[in-house]
Amino acid sequence: MAKSHGTNSNTTSASIASLKEHAAAAAREESFRREKKLAYDLKIAKTENAQLENTNRELAERLALLQRIDSIVAEPPVWVSQKSAKGALHQGIPTLLLSDCHWDEIVKPEEVEGSNKYDRKIAIARLKRTLAGTIDLLRNYVAGLKYEGFTLMLGGDHFSGNIHEELQQTNEDTIFGSLDFWSDQLCGIIGSLADEFHHLHIVGVVGNHGRNTRKPRAKLRVRDNLDWLLFRIVAKAFAKDSHVTFQIPESADANVKIYNTNYRLTHGDQFRGGSGIAGMLSPLMLGAHRKGQRQMTLKNPFDWMVIGHFHQYWTGKGIIANGSTKGYDEYAYLSNFAWERAQQALFVTTPENGLTFSAPIFCDNRKAEGW
């Protein structure tokens, strides 16, 4: 029995020793964990303190910068306040694109929901308004330019002609009666421009409405067109005036060089399309590219293509597109084209910068015209 009691005692002592060892180990682990956490916290504190010091330093630098800026008195550079020498003017040549007049065509307000009216009386008023608006804008709104002359571009479709049966039935006069009447009106406009600007150069290309055939033609396109005959009649009227010159090519296009800028004047009916969501831009951009490639091959490139035909004023991407003096008509209405005021394109070319200024000349006046 005594032996058994000793065994139990040894077992108990061993258990106590084991517990003490586990407790000591746990205490050491806890102490190590606390030391590790304290070291980590110290590291974080040092990092945060360094960041705070950097932030304080940046704020101090910003404050010093703001204080220095606040003490500065800003003054504009000398060149901003410089004035041009008295009497020193830049040179420039303005150009009016007159096209798509469709003289003697009749547009009835009731057929276009009251959005336009056009007849001979209104056409005369709009032609005069185009002249007056051109002179007024150039003399009173575009300052600092000395005009060395004036270019008048005649872009075709000055008559509606007889290419459609409905036009033959509704035009205000016969084609020969229209030619006789409107040649006098155009001479009046040219004479006024020559008096105002002293030197006048006129360039004319034919449109598609003045042809004498039902379908457009390639051969003899120019000479078989009322526009060409109009240009020739007017040119003969000014044959003895050395201040007025004419350029009437036998081709559908005309190259007009103003200073160092080349303009390619064409009517625009050779460009197909324009009824899509992009409107006339699609055929114009494609047509300008093809025409540009052709002219590069012919060693006669151009900077700007000047066209009419689409009855929409637009300037950009090397293209000047003209509106019309006729304005909105039954064809545009039935085709659901966007409404646009009657207007013509005016632009100014300078030797330094080429095409420098462009603007529409609005030629309609609903109240004065009575519609």
C-alpha cells in the first residue's frame, strides 16, 4: 500500500510541474505578443508622426507661397496694350458668292406653310438687300482692313429655267424675258460694287438649272447654259471699264487666286446625295476629296472649294457652301429639308492668313416683303 501511495504522489508532482511549464510558456508567449504589438504600434506612430511633419511642412510652404503671391501686383505684358500706328491698316479682299437666285421662279406661301414667298418683286428687294448688307458689314463691322478690291463669284442657277414642266407653267417670265430683265439688274449690282470698292473682279460658273436640255450634259455644258449667256451679256456691258474684269471659263470649275489662297469655284450639282442624317456634308466632303485629288494631278491644287446648289450656308473643312436668295421652296418642303433663311456667303481674304473672316448676308425681310 505504501508503494502505491508513492506512485500517486509522483504523478501529482509531475502534473503540477507540467502545468507550471505550460503556464510559463503561455506567459512567455503573451509577453512576446505584447512586445511585438508595442513594436508595431511604435512603428505606426513614428510613420504617422513623419507624415504629420511632412503635411505641416507642405502647409507651411503653401502658406509662404500664398503670402508671396498676395504681395505681387500683376500687370499685363507690354504687347497687350500696344496700339497700331495711326493709319496702319491690314490689306484684304472681300468676296461675295452670289448664286442660286432662281430669278423669276414663284414660291407661294400657302404651298410651304407660310414659311417663304418669292417672286420678281421680292427677288429684286433681296438682291438689293444683299448688296446693302455686304457694304454695311464690310464698312461698319469689319474694322482695320484696307480693301484693295472686291471679288464677285457668280456660282450658277441664277435662273430656274425650263428644265421641269412645273417651272415652265409657273415661272414669272419666259427664259428670254428673264434674261433681258435680270441682266440689267446684275449690271446695277456690279456698277455699285465697282463704285464702292474701285476694283472688281467677277468670276462666273454655270449651274444646272440654266441648261437647255432635260438631262445634264458634259460636252458644251457651259455654252449651252443661260448662266453663261448672262455672264457674257454683262461682261460686254463693262467692256470699256478697266476697273471691272471678268473670268468666264469654258469649264464647269474656275480657279480664283486671291493673294496666296486658291479658291475652286464650282456650282455643286456634280455632288450626289445629301438626304441622309449628315445632310449635304457627306457628298461635299467626298466631292471635295475627289476634286482635290484631280487638281493635284493637274498641278493646280486649291485651298477652298466654293459651291452653291444645296441652298444651305456652311463654312468649314476647306469648303464654303452658299445659301440662296430664293429661300425655302416647295421642293425643299416636300423633301423635308431643314428650313433656312435666304442668305449669301461673304468672306474676306488677307495675304497673311488666307480666308480670315466669313459671314452670311441675310437678304430676306418678311415684314417688308409682306408675307
